[in-house]
Amino acid sequence: MALTAVSVRPRALAFVALTKPRIIELLLVTTVPTMVLAQGGLPSLSLVVATVIGGTLAAGGANAYNMYLDRDIDALMKRTANRPLVTGEVTPAEALVFATAVEAVAFVWLWVLVNPLSAWLALAACAFYVGVYTIWLKRTSTQNIVIGGAAGAVPALIGWSSVTNSVSLAAVLLFGVIFFWTPPHFWALAIKYEDDYSAASVPMMPVVEGHRSTARQMVVYSVIVWAITLALWLVAPLGWLYLVVAMVLGLLFTGGAVQLARETDPEAQARRSIRYFSFSITHLTVLFLAVAVDQLVGWGT
């Protein structure tokens, strides 16, 4: 029995790895604060739990499909060489069945325990991520992450629709924050791992247009993100706490991109890019936490 337990655990962890848990964590950080804003306070715990579980399953299924389809290029990149389908811990057939089952459960879960709109939004995000980004754009266009990033922004819409059973302008702006945040966030990582993407013939922006051009585009996108975060303050019932946080984060996010664009030494730029990547996660996390905290304390609204 002990040997069986030991052998089952790595297999279970391999299937969990298919869902890309770290990415899911970031998606959930955007979902719950959006629910707080939509509710104008704390939603019911049961609704939060149901939405979080459903969103986790939906994103996990989409990520598993992504790993199934990208297993050939994952084998060519050092950053992804230890993924379960590359190492053989999970077979392609098992991964495909797992992804389909998880996505089906997510759809039914959200339909029954949240609402049909949220279920359809989650399914649409999966279809877009798999069909548009993974199958079509990732291997063919430098705009892959720009357009494909829309799938990662849908959790904000799901968070809003779970509470209101609708989508409002504020929800669209939250979607826009994540959508325009995604390219500079991901390009920073792509600069660091340019050789990986080049080896796998994936046309990421730094591979095709170079670091300096990519960094200049990152500046443009960071400014757009900053502008949308400020527009949200005008549209949603948010106070001065959120506004101050959005101003500071926008300044740091844009300033980091400008510094990256000015860097001429390749090694220094690679180091700066990974720092920018790490800060971009902090930026999005703190921004959405500010949405929730501002809404709950009500300062300046």
C-alpha cells in the first residue's frame, strides 16, 4: 500500500502541473476583487468559492490543452523541458482526456452553481486560448501574445458576471487592464528566454524584432494600461485609495519599461527584463487588491 501511495502521488502532481497552477493563481487574483467591486462589498462566501473553483477548473483545462498541443516545442525549450508531457509522466492521450474532462466539469459547475453567462464566458476563454492563441497565432505571428492575451483577461468578466449576471463598462475596463498588461508582462519573459523561443521557432516579438523594438512597444502598452486604470476610477465607484495606488503603480510600470528600452547592454537588459517581469506580477496583484480594499473601506467614494 505504501508503494502504491508513493507511485500515485507523482502522477497526481504531474496532472496538476498540466493546469499551470502559477498562472491560475494570477487569474484568481483578478477575479475575486472584481466580484467585490461588482457587489459593492463582500459577495456571499458560497458564490466566491463556486466562482473560484469553476474558474480554476476552466483555466486548468485550457492550460492542459495548451500543454497537449505545445508538447513538441516544449521539448525544444529549456524553460519547459520538464513539463509532464515532455518527460513522459503523462501521455498525450491522458492529457487530452484530462483537459476535456476538467473543462466539461468547469462548464457544468459554473452553469449550475454560478450562472450560465459565467459558464459561457469561461468556455469562450478556453476556446480562444486553445484555438486562436495556441493553434493559430503562437507559431505564426509576433502578435500572438497581444491577441491571445484576451483569454487571460476573461476572468475579470467572469468575476463581474458571477455577481451581476451581466457585463458592464467597468468590467470591460478591468478586462482591458489585463489585456494590455499581458504583452509587456510576457515580452519581458520572452526577452530573457529569447534563445528558447528561437530554438523552437516561435515568433515571439524579441526573436523577430529584437529587444530594443520590443521594449519600446512595452512602453506604449504600459502607458495604455496606466490610462485604463485611471479611466476605471472615473467609471467605477472607487475612491482616493485606489487612485493613489493606480498612479504609483502606473508610474513604476511605465518607468520600468522606459529603463528597459534605454538599456543597451544585452546581459543587463536580460537581467532588467526578468525584474520587470516579476514586478509586472506585483503590479497586477496590488492593483486588483486595491480595487477590493478601496471598495470595502470606502475611503473617498
